[in-house]
Amino acid sequence: MDVVTLALPPSLRSKLLATGFCTTTALVSVAPFQLAREASITLEEALAVLSLVPRTCSDHTGGPVAGSTTAWDLLMKNERGRIETGSVEVDKILGGGILSKELTEICGVPGVGKTQLSMQLAVNVQIPVKFGGVGGHAIYIDTEGSFMMERVLQITEAVIDSLRIKSPGFSAAPLTAEDFLSHMYLLRVHDPLEQLAAVNNLPTLLDQHKEVKLIVFDSITFNFRQDFENMRERTRLLASMAQKLMAVAEIYDVAIVLVNQVTHKVTSEGFRTVPALGESWSHVCTNRLMVYWMDGQRYAHLAKSPSLPVGTAPYVITEEGVRDAHESHKRIKLDDAQVRSSRSLG
Amino acid sequence: MASTELSSLELKDSIAHVFRARNILTAKDALFKTELELVELLDMPFEEVQSALAIISAKVCPPCHSVFDILSERAKKEAAFGHLPTGLGALDEYLWGGIPFGVLTEIVGHAGIGKTQFCLMMSVLATMPEDLGGLDGSVIYFDTEKKFRSGRLLQIAKYRFPEHFLSNRILEQLATRVLLVQPSTVAELMLRLQGLEESIRQHGVRLLVIDSVAALVQSEYGYDRIIQRQEILGKQASILKHLAEVHRMPIIVTNQVRFQGGPGGQATAFSSAGRKEITLTAEEASQEGLDLQLTAALGTKWAHAVNIRLVLESLSGNRYIKIAKSPMSATIAFHYEITAAGIEQIGDETFDASDGGRNMIQWLVPYPLRFVI
Amino acid sequence: MPRLDTLGLPSLTPSVLASFAAHGILSVEDFLVSENTLKLDETRSEAQRQAILDLVDYLEQQSWGFRTTWRMRQELKARGQQYLPTGCESLDKLLEGGLREGTVTELVGGSSSGKTQVCMQVAANVSCGCRAMVGYVDTCHSFSATRLSHMLGGLVGGRDASQRRAGAADEIGEAMKSVLHYSIFDIFAMLSLLNQIHINLCAQVQVGEQPKTLRLLIVDCASSVIAPILGGTQGHALMVSMGIILKKLALENHLAVLITNHTVGGEGGQPKPALGETWKAIPNVRLHFVRDWDSNLCHVSVMKHATMSCNRQTAFRITRTGLKPAF
């Protein structure tokens, strides 16, 4: 095992290699003072080096290395709450809703409702636990300027109304729109630099707002689709951003929703709509929800999940927000109006 | 933001010195490298690199406020919660007060349907005092097709607010508050847009109108230069969005229509020099098998940048305004007509105009259209 | 290669070591690469010459890492079972038995092409059928305990109806307790973990066998931790180091190592495995996965194998209880 694998600055590393300390086995048996003398480094540096060296240790689960969780424990701990989308059918294909510690990608053409879904989730995450929700706060990172306050207010009021109707205990201690909107935090990101800084800064934000259970990036791809001459740099930055988000989701136990755009890919059969940012980004999310139009109806399709089968569910967007597809239309259709007016003229 | 100098941040002296020595001078230089790259470049231990990056990120990261705090701020400072009322009942209702601040509102429709009329009316409204539903400010009006008519502007004002515009002097005051710019090239338009910050502050501008975005771009960048065209549009969209957000004002842009589909690709309904031109009536066109589906020009990337899209269309002799894209309302449409006072709604009915995301525009005009194929 | 002073050879006295050090020779590696500086000639003292001879003898006896394949195969035969069946019939047939101990198998494919499903299926089968411990290193939140329990249910439930009810739940629980999950998000944590496993397993070999041994190590997905560091020499070195440790774990600790790799756009729009040319040497077996969404099958083809010809193919279906043959 090479000393190269330890996280050391280059000068320290080359001093160790030059004095024959090429492997971690060589470091295991040496005392700090001795190492400092032999490698011509300070005692502090020697202590830092030795703290990184892996040594034999036991694990309480009987396994080879500490820090593991057995699959059994993971299963037992699995009562993490799920965040509802507003449509029961879509929740079903998601196994109940959006799950924490996972990265869920929502992907679709402009105008299909990705921002609507995101805003709905940012409201729904706050539904208290006793009314079937998760009772957490939300951070909304807006990279395109598509977050509209009026719409969020509209969705919030609709959620409050439906809680009042459906949950008997709600009227006794109701929540107001102010409660909901005070626990939704907005960041407006303007360029890739601010986006990278925001991702780096998430641990600080989450330490300040400990009840956050959902982070939405709307959208994660916009800032990286243009003005990047060096594609390798872009791939590296995206990969690094992805790993940081996964670590945040795991450590802080939050759900992360990433809104992605689509692009057209030329295949042998013609054009195909694929998620933007290519193959190297596609593997990052835990779950992928594709939303699209077909025959005048919106659909959500679960295309990737480690535990759920693929599935499709229709949904609609009404003034109240995201709802199931059997909501009736209350207004006369424009075409019918034409028929009426032409009849009245004729 | 990208030029945030590291020297302005409170990094430890020893660390700041190392960054400088290795030519990492701005936040972008630092954050666009991974931690491993920085450790190798700066020869610093990981923990020190991580803490330096944390400080830099915290400074560059945009502020984080609760939605409630932002709304309260706006309620205190802005009229009608950040909207410019249009006077069209259904529109004001479904847009929660009128044309919203901070975003781009697009007016789409074919020639003669009333886009410029709408823009002129909104210009009048923006200059009105707040107690009459206006923003008491100036307007910068970009007129790329030379369609602006000051006479019509004043007529709308007089008929709409007869008690207010009692004398010619007051009418002239209105005219001085609407600043007309008529760029003749895309380059000139871009230059003007980039220099707007100063003018906005100087003149107390509260509304920006661009009538139209498509004209110059389409004539200078044909289909053979479509990538450059998309780039220019992208830049325009960025500048406009930035201005709208930073100054919290409404921005109205108009857009033309084009035909989508048809044999062999796309046809544009407006001529440009040097291309083949034919004239067909609607019936002839459908007989030729040309699949005439109108949609907004300038493509999906532009469509994406616009938050609200209002489509003006005609069907069976009636004109409708359709809210085709809006985060807060369904796709509804209502009757309107062009009157002396500008644009007015007819009746109270609103219709469901959703068409499953195809975003098509209804049209039936009595006069023949020119095609370029 | 260790330092000379740690070898414990009596003829390597401090004064001899000091004279070697004056020539820049501190470790075995330095000794091996120095050609002319340590000639056995009259300028050397008696003590130095003896030390050099002893050192050369010692090295020949040690034969560091230079074991013959014959000796390796003897060792494998002596240990009995060589293959770990995957639990997916089509794959076992393709691989002529399953995952072979001592080898690194890589699953390559686009997003949601079935790689993680195979990883979980193998984990289920080995923890249950082979009654061994499985290490699952998860870098992209793709492990699902619920899904594992379904697959175990499918395996356990496949036996006799009489046996099924009796201890099925216990068996599933036992198996799940043998699957150890690690969440790793960066390269140094990964290297530290792999090193730690190697050290601990080596130590155990000397102490004595535990009731259940670790026989399978899964890394899903290896490329996630490497992609952020590629682009400089150090990043490349770390990637190579990770590859070497994985191979060491396979060879020296007799594990079957299963890793996943994603694809990137290649020439002419055809996807190719990520991580580049250098990484190609690391896995012994490479399988390519393609998901056919219309028929809901996963197609697997052999890209690299020591004994098999490439382009051998098979397919399987993903069902609720596991991976089933394609018909």
C-alpha cells in the first residue's frame, strides 16, 4: 500500500518517499519522533502523517472494518418519512413519495411543470408529522429565476385548506401561510461559481437551519450548459458537486431534489429526448422521474430506482398545485365557445 | 461575482499569501478547482484547503432568506405586491395583480393583432400615479420595427383617464416620460441594453418594453447562423432577466409567430431579403399540404427564459388574450378588443385554452400571408 | 518495498546502513535499482560485502510478489470452492459458474442498465447461499435494504414449501446481518477503507478463521469517487492505487471483488467505459450492460475475460424477487 494513497501535501509526501517510507506498513511500526528525525519533518507533521495510517482494529459487528452498518440495521431504520408530491398516483410510483438521503432528479421539457412540482414539494415537506407529513423545512435554490412568490403562496393556501378539510386536529392548532413561508428559504444563484459556492456552503446552512428536510435545486443544470469551454473541467466539477451533494444527503438526512432539463440526442431512430449533461451526470441521481406530455395529459415516469419498479402516473397542475388527474375542469373549453358563438352568429 | 478578489476575504495571512503566490487571485480561480488540485498546487494540508474553501464559499454564496421575509419586504416597498395592473379584469385576476415585477412577460401574436397597442397601453399605465394604479415612473421603449406612434400613446391616455389628462400640458408630460429608442441593428440593441443601468437610475424607469425581440435578430441571423442567433438571444435574455430582478420592475417583450412543421422543415412568415417569397391564402396553403401550426418564434431556449407568455390570437372573428404560460394560472383565454382607450376586455367569461403542451396559436386572418420557404 | 532497517538482518549493522544511506540507498527498492553503486569490489569493507550477499539471499527467498501462476492455482484448489454463484442463472451460465475468487469483475453500463441490481443479487446470494460475509461499499446511495430483503425472500422462498415457513424469516435476517454497508463519498475515504480491510483480513489470517469469512467485496460505483479527481498526475496516481488495492484484496485475501463503472460519451456518440485506458488493466473480467426498455430485459455481453471469448452474451429480467432468465 502506497504512501501515495494518504491525503498529504506533495512536499511532505516526497520527503517520505525519498527517505524510504514508501508503504504504510513501513509507517505502522515507527514512532513519531523517529519518523520526524528520519524524514526531516517536524514532529507535528509526523503526528499528522501517522494519524492517517490505517491500523488493525476491530468492528463491533464482527466484520473486518469499523464504520459499517449491516443491511439488517438499515432495513430496521427504514421508517424515514416520505414527502408527498400532491398527486396520490405519482406518490404511488415513488413508493409513497420522495425519500430522504436520496438524490431524486426531475427531468422534462420546458413548461411541463418541473418548477411546479418542486414548489409543491417545498410546501408539502412542511406538513406536520401528526398529519401524515415529514414536518421539515425546505431550502430552495433557484438558478433560473423561475421561483414565483405568488405561486408558492397560492399552493400554500391550498395545502392549508385541504388540511383543514381532511385532518380533524388541524383547526385546533392551525398553521398559517406565514408559518409555511417562514420555513422555506430561498437562494438565488446566478452563475456556476455561485452554484459551486452554494453547494460547498450547504453544511453551514444546514447547521444554521437544523429542521431542513428538503433541498431543491431548480435547476441543477442550467448554469453548466453554457459558457464552459473546457469540458473536462466541467465533468470534474459536476462529479465533485455530485459527491458533495450525496455526502450532505447522507450526513444531514435530507432529501435532495435536482431539476434537470432535457436535450435532444441524435440516434439511429432520429431524435430522442435525454436528460441534459450527458452520461456522466446520469448515474448521479438515486432516482429519476421523467415528466412529459402525451395526448394532452401530463405524466410522471419513474425511470430509475434501486428498489422500485419503473412506473408511470398521470397528474395535473391546477391553481391549487399538483393534483391527481381526475380533477375536473371547471371552465368551458375554447373550442366549445367557438361553436356557440358561430351558432349565435349564424 | 466571479471577480471576487480573494484579497477582500478574511483568509488567514499565511494562506492568502500562498494562494497569491500560486496565482489564485479570485474566488473563481479557487472554486473551479477540486480540493485535490488545490492541495497539489498549494502544497497545503487538506484541512487548511478545506477551511479556506469554506470561507470563500460562504462569502460567494448568495444570501439565504425565508420566503416570508422577502414577501414582507416587497409588500412594504412595492405597489400591488409587485405587479403593474393592466385594467383587463381577467388578466389582473389570474396574474395576481397584473404584469409581475422581476420577470419577463412576453406578448406573442401575428401582425396586426394588437401587440404594439398593448405595449403602448402599458406604457401609459406605468407613468400614472400610484393612486390611479400606476408606478409613477418612466418607460424605456425599444422600438425595433418603427411601430411606435406617439399620437396613439396620447390618445390612449386621454380616453382612459379623461379626468387626469385635462390639459395638453399634462399630456406632454406623459410624452416626456416615455423614452423611445430605435436601434437598427442587433449590435446596437445589445449595446443599449448593456448601458441601461445608468439610464434606469437617472430617469426613474419603472417599465421596459422591447417591441419586438424577434425582428432584428431574425433579419440579421438567418437559419444558417442559428447557433449564433441562439447565443445572442441567450445573452439578451440574461441581461433582461438581470435588470428585471435587480430593479424589481416589469419587462414586456413582444415576439412574432412562425409556422412549425411543414414539409422539409420550418417556414417563416416574414420575408427577409434574398429568400424566395411566395404568397398564399390560408386555404391555398392547406391545400398545398403545408401543416400550418403557428407557434412563438425564437425557439425553446428563449421560451424557457420567459416567465409569462400572453398570446394574442384570433378565431372566428373574435380576438382573445390567452395566458399561455404562467406559473400561477391555468391556460385561460378571454375576449378583447382594441378601442380608443387601448385594449379592453369584452364580457366576463374566461375559457379553458389548454392544448396539452403543444403551445399552438389559433389564427384565421382574412388576408393572405407571405411565406418564405 | 520496506526500508532496509526493518528487515531484521543481523549483517545490516547501523554503520553498514549509514554507508548505504550515503549512496541514497534506504529501502529494498533503492537497493534493487542501484546498479553500480554497490559493486562487490575491494573498495567495500568485509562487513559491507557480507551485508550485500545476505541481502541478495534474503530477497531470493522472499520472492516478493513473484509467485507463479502454478503456485496460485494450487493455493486456490487447496481452498476448495473457487466460484461464487451470482444468483442470476443467466449470469452464472455466462460466467461458467459465477464470480471467481481472486478476480476483479467489472460491470460497465449506462445509467440504470441493471448493474446495481446485479450487485444486490450477488450480495443476497452470497450472504444467504454461501453463508459468507459481504462488504458493500456504496458511493452513490444506490443500495436499498428493502430491495435486498425482497431478493433474499426470492432465494429463500425458492426452496421446499415445508422449509419455507419454518426458518425463512430467520434466514433472511441472518443473511442481512452478514451484508456490511459502507457509505463512502470521496477517494481518500475509499482508499483508507480498502487499506483497512486488507490489513484486518491479513491479520485475521494469522490469528485464525472467524465463523463467517468475508468472501465478496462490492464497490458500487467505483467511478463516482474517481471522476472528481481525474485530470492531474496525483489524481491518476490515486486511481491506479485504488486499482492495485482492489487487485490485492482479490489475490491476497482471496476475495471476489465486484465493481461497477459508468459510461461516458465516446467516439461517434458510442458510450465507452469511464476511467480511461489505464483502468482497463485492473479488472480481470468486464461485462457490458445494456437495458432494453421496450422488452424490459438487461443484455449482458463479455468485454474482457481471461479464458472466454468476447462478445458472448446473455440477458435477464428484473423482477420483484430478483433477476430471472430472459424468457
